[in-house]
Amino acid sequence: MYPKYFLQERKWADFWLESSKSGHSLESFKTEDGEEILIYIYPWTMGFKLAYIPRFYSRANNLNILNKRLKSVLKDLKRDPKIVFLKLDFDDRLISNLATSQSHLESNFLFHFSFQKSYKSIQFLQTMTLDLVSINNPQSEVLSLQELQDFYQQNTEFWSQTNQTVRRYTKKSLVQPWTISTAKTKNDFEDFYKIYNQTKDRQNFAIQPKEYLQKLFDKDWCHTIILRSTETNQPECVWMGIVSEDTLTYLYGGNSDYSFSHQGQYLAHLVATSLAAQADLKYYDLGGYNPTLGFGKFKEGYKGSIREFYGAYDFKIKPAIYNLITPLLALRSWLKGNH
């Protein structure tokens, strides 16, 4: 077990590590009215499973539609006799879209479905999101350095919102010896895992198991960016993210020392922005944000909007099992943290 947890609270990293068993899956589920929702299915304990909707946001504009969509999800989940509960956290866009408050949502929606606050905190309470409305959408995938230079120059208004450091290093990354791949080949996955794993070892943090990342990589709505040195053809910087609703969300990545010295992380975010723009997505989510940590300081340079998360909440699909086991797990967690 890793003694420190990069980008993760300890409880959340423990959650990933405890779930690093067979049985992981990540499903794309469509509600009856066509809304697509990503649902993680994890091993829980004693052979049972839990379902999790991360960063829950539905474009529903009233509670009736939201109720119907959640009922549709629960109807599907209840078909699996091993799933004990559904966990979700939702972001402030939902509250804004419904023109309501968190307390009103809890009393009129979460209470209606018998959700209760989870004893385990969520991964991030904040994230930083870039609004892509003003972006000039490229007509095709932008992968060469010259195409990326053109994309950058065509969107000076967007990049002018970032700070001087981001602009300087993004421009500098465009004159470095890089080749860029967004392919979905076995070699690309192995290169992604190689750099991500090396970054984990260097920075001493916990990651998901390789087979889980492979399943994620294989999904159509998962994207990867591999930056290779043209001098050695070796991977040096990697990025992985998913498309959900109207947002491209950055999940995992890593850098070598070569990448740090050649501004690879800035180029990766430029490529990701172009991918999101090409898909006509409204937002690029830079992932979790914490203003007190180094990665938060890096993301602050992009000067995006801070999005808040509420929760997490658990819906008891099998209340008797949930009520019996959850207090025992909470006690075990407390004992681990105090002894």
C-alpha cells in the first residue's frame, strides 16, 4: 500500500485499492428518454457489489424528469442481485439547472429516493472546468504540431483567459520534438500504462489495476493522448479522459523527466482541448482541484470555472444488507485510522 496518495484523499485511495479485484466494470447506460449515464460497478464486500455514478449531472430541467431518469437507472441496477446500493455525488450544475438549492434537492429528491449521506467522502469536492463555447472547432482531428499551432492561433481569445505561464509553456511545447497519437492500439495502451505506472512509482501514489484501465481504454467514449519523443520514439507524456454528457473529463496521466523539460503536460492539455472542440463539447474538465496542492496550482493557470460537488449519497437497493454491513465497515475504517 502506498504511504501517500497523489490527487486522492486517503479514504478514496483505500476505496480504489480495496476494489482492485476482479469484477470491476464501467458501463454506459441509457435511460428511457435517451440520457446516457456512466455507471461504475465495483466489488464491495462479502461478494456484494456497489454501483457508483461519479459527478452526477443530468440535463433535466425539472425534478419530475430527474425522478424518471433515476428510476430508470435503479430499475436496471435492481436486476443484479449482488448490487446492494447506488452511490452518487452531484455537481452544482444540477442545482443551477433546476433553479433550486442543495437543501431543496435533498428534501424533494434525495429524500424521496431514501438517499442518505455516505460515511465515505468523495474523491474531490471541487474541479476546474474550461468553457469551450468560444473555441473555433477544428474540422478534423488535430495531431501535428503545425495543426496545433494553427488551432492555438485561431483561438487567441480563449487562450488569453489563461495566465502568462500557461500561454508561454503551451507555445514552447509546440516547438519541441513531439509526435502525437490518439490511437486505440495495444501499443498505445502499453505506452500509456508504462508512463502512468512510472509516474506512480516516482510520485508514490495509488492507481487502479491494469486490467481495469484496459477496460476503460477499450470504451468508445474513452480517449488517450500519447506524446512520444521524435528523437527516440519513446512515450514520455500520457493522458486519459472520458466523454460524458457535454464534457470531456481528464482522469489519469503521467510524465517522464523528459516531458517536464519539454512541456509535455501543456501540449497534452492543448490536444485534449482540440479533441473536445472537434466533438463539439461544451466543457473540458481538468479533473479534481485542490488549491492547497501542486496540481491545483498548475490548473489555476488555466483560470477555468470552479465547480462544486455535493455528497456522496447512498441509495439502498438492498436496505437490510446495507444497514447490517455499512456500520461494520465504518468501524473497521475508524479502527484502521486510529491504531
